[in-house]
Amino acid sequence: MIWNSEWEYNNQDYLKSLYAKKVSGEDPTLAVRKIYCKGCGREFYTQIDTKKYCLYALCGNRGYQKELKWRRAFERKDRTCQTCGNLFTPKRADAKYCCNACRQKAYRGSVTDKVSGQVDHLA
Ligand SMILES: [Zn+2]
Ligand SMILES: [Zn+2]
């Protein structure tokens, strides 16, 4: 028997029954483990040591994207809008304002002295 990802993916019921035997002590030597796919989060039964995804072709990339997203979200800490003072979660590392309106307001505020309000088209 060749253990491979695709086979495991198509034989989850069988692996689940093996896992049940392992946990119940009926056959504790079985190598099967239960993991949660890092891509879709569902339960997956596997005998492959390095297994992280239900099917790498299906979820490998997704899991990576998700991790990246989490890491980015973590790096992005809430900051205070320089126009209205509200706390907001910046969508970009250099964001200073909570929304476009505030950004435009701040921009207008800083330039209207010089060009007396002729900046609407620059937003
Ligand atoms: Zn998955
Ligand atoms: Zn604001």
C-alpha cells in the first residue's frame, strides 16, 4: 500500500476508523493522526508525518495566504485618525486617516490656506 495525499483524501472514512481504533486502544501502534487542515480548517486523518493540509493542491496555497493575512493583520495595529481622532485599523502601513473623507479633509486643511479651496479635483 502506498500512502499518498490523494489516497488519504479519498479514504478519510477508512483512516477515521483506523484513528478510532488507535484512540480506543484496540490498535495503538497505528500511525494515523488527526489534524486540522491549515487551509480549510476541517478535520483530516493522515499517516503522513509532515501533513498540514487535507490536500495540498487544494488547500496548501490557501493556508499560506491565510497565514500571511493573519500576520499582516497582526502587524497592523489600530491607530488614531489625525483628522477626527477615531481609532481605526489601517489598511496600509502608511495610513494616517480612518477614511477617505478624513484624508481629504486633512489634505484640504493643509492646502486651502495657500490655494483657497481650489483642490477639489485633486482628491
Ligand atoms: Zn483543507
Ligand atoms: Zn477620521
